[in-house]
Amino acid sequence: MNLTRSGYRARKSILVTGGAGFIGSHLCDRLLADDHEVICLDNFFTGAKQNIDHLIGHPRFELLRHDITFPLYVEVDAIYNLACPAAPIHYQCDPVQTTKTSVAGAINMLGLAKRLKCPVFQASTSEVYGSPKIHPQTEDYWGHVNPIGPRSCYDEGKRCAETLFFDYHRQHNIQIKVARIFNTYGSRMHLNDGRVVSNFIVQALKGEPITIYGDGKQTRSFCYVDDLIEGFIRFMNSPPNLTGPINLGNPGEFTIGQLAELVIELTGSQSKIIHLPLPQDDPHQRKPDVTVAKEHLGWSPSIALREGLRSTIDYYDRLISNKANVMPS
Ligand code: NAD
Ligand code: UDP
């Protein structure tokens, strides 16, 4: 019998799908530090065993290799659904699987939550706003998304997942927590996943050209992973009627050109900037309005880009210089 589910102890058994990925592995760390039991589920499409190596053997940690597009039977008290490739080059290399992961994966995790009568958190994304027509983006904006482009498997997959979450909530009274995550960075981002922060840092550390796509005037808002995880925990612990969607991100807005300059400055690199073509449907600007998170979760990010970049640069520096190629945690 699971004592937690009958309310005898504060320790919960928590499923983290995508737990071996960048954000998922940080979430596993935090939940274990908060004294919970963690089942980390992953199919290792983009995740890495190195991200969770340090947790193997922990008495409250269990690793499960599984693909969420298939049904899952476990007994837990709460579910965080993070499984889905997040970097454009990863989600575009098998777009059909990306949509399946978002849509069939959501159905499986919602079905599990329905049987267990437990809360389920969805890692949605600012990509549901597409290339936005309002700025900054508030949760009531419906978005401007191309349904048939190269980013659509991810954007529309995540939009459909949100639809499923709200329909399960209305139809089956499932307790849902839908977070729209804006660009997040930190240690354990895949070295070659093509995302801008990891790309620029690795290029700068190796003395290679910094590749700005387009003119570099497009903007993004970058949230450090520790801030994001704090937002997840507060949201999951919030009253059951708080379903979201809630934006989680750092409202500081930077052009990609500014990010490149900052990475060069902080690494002391001699790298030169080069310009490459802008990918199709690349959003022109993105910045979260986090008023809802502030009001309902008492959450706002506290780690400035410069500070977060410093520790991320340290991580990649150790990673690149580690000859055995063992990822530091
Ligand atoms: P990531 O690629 O590092 O992690 C995703 C994890 O999911 C990986 O470990 C991968 O192996 C696993 N996975 C993929 N498909 C799976 C499947 N079918 N079954 C089981 N596991 C599967 O990406 P991340 O940056 O850590 O993103 C985590 C979540 O947060 C994703 O859902 C992503 O859409 C969302 N998100 C991330 C960002 C960001 O900036 N990092 C922004 C918005 C939303
Ligand atoms: N980008 C860039 N150079 C790179 C990688 C990305 O200029 O080496 C740009 C990309 O075109 C986009 C922004 O940086 O405008 C953020 O890209 P990322 O893939 O990190 O995230 P997303 O586009 O999903 O927000």
C-alpha cells in the first residue's frame, strides 16, 4: 500500500517523464532533495544516462526505460510530463515521433493520472504562441502558429497536448498543471543540440566561429534552470483549481546578437561572429509576461542572464576539457 496516497506521510512517489533530459534531470535532483521518491522515465532519445549517473543507487531513485507513446502502469502520487525532444534539430529529425510523443504521450499520462486520481504537470512551451503578434506574451494570447511547417510537429503537438489536458480536466476532473516554458538554459543541455545558448558557449570555448542565424535582431528571453524548477515545484504544490496555463520564463529580453557578445565577453573567447541563414518560421521575438506566476505562485526568476551564463560556461568548460568525456553533474 502506498502510504503517501492515503495521506500518512509527506513523502510522495513522483513520476518524471523525460527525467534523463536537461530539465528533467534537474527536476529529479530537486524532488529527491525535497525527500520524495522519484521514478525517472526516459527512452533516451535525447536524454543521457550521464545526466542522472549521480542518482543511480540512490535509495529513493528508480530509472525506467520506457517510451510514453506506449501505455504505462505504475503507482505514483504525482506526474511531471516532460518527455519530448525540445531542440529544433532533435524534434525535426523524426517529426512524426515528436507529435506522437506530445499527443499519444499526453493521452497515456492523462490516462494514468485518471486511474491514480493524481495531479499531472505538463511541460508546455512558449512555442504554442508561434511567431507572436502580441508582445510580451500573456497566457490569454492564442498564438500565431504555422500548422504545416518544420516546427509544427512540436508546436502543434504541444498545443494538442494542452487541449487534451484541459479536456481531461473538464471531462474527468483530472487535476492538471500546464506550464508554458520559455527558453531555459543551464548545465546538462545536450552538447550538440543546436540550441543557441549551448551552441554559442561551446563555439566560444572551442574558439570556433559563433553562428548567428539571420541578422541576430530576433529576441529570446532566457531562464536559468534553477529558477524554472522552483516555478515547477510551486505550481505543482498550488491549490488544485490552479490549472494554468502559466508562463514560466525570465522576462529579460535579449537579441541573439547581444547574447553572442555576452558569451564572448564571459568566456574571453577570440571567436568571431558569422551569420548563417535564418531557419524557416524562426520566431522574431519572444518574452513572457509572468504576472500570473507572480500573483498565483509568488514566483519570479531571480538569476540574471550574466550569472546563469557564468555557471553554464563553467559546466561546458569542464565537460569539454574532461578527456574521459564524463559529464560533470
Ligand atoms: P531534453 O531533450 O533534454 O529532454 C527531453 C527528454 O525526454 C529526453 O531525456 C528524451 O530522451 C525524453 N523523451 C523524448 N521522447 C520520449 C518518449 N517518447 N518517451 C520517453 N522519453 C522521451 O529537453 P528539455 O529541454 O529538458 O525539455 C524538457 C521538456 O520541457 C520538454 O517537454 C520540452 O518540450 C519542454 N520545454 C523545454 C524548453 C527549454 O528551453 N529547454 C522550453 C519549452 C518547453
Ligand atoms: N540561433 C542562432 N545561432 C545558433 C542557434 C540558434 O542564431 O547557433 C538562433 C535561432 O535562430 C533562434 C534563437 O537563436 O532565433 C533561439 O534558438 P533555439 O534553437 O535555442 O530556440 P528556439 O528557436 O526554439 O527559441
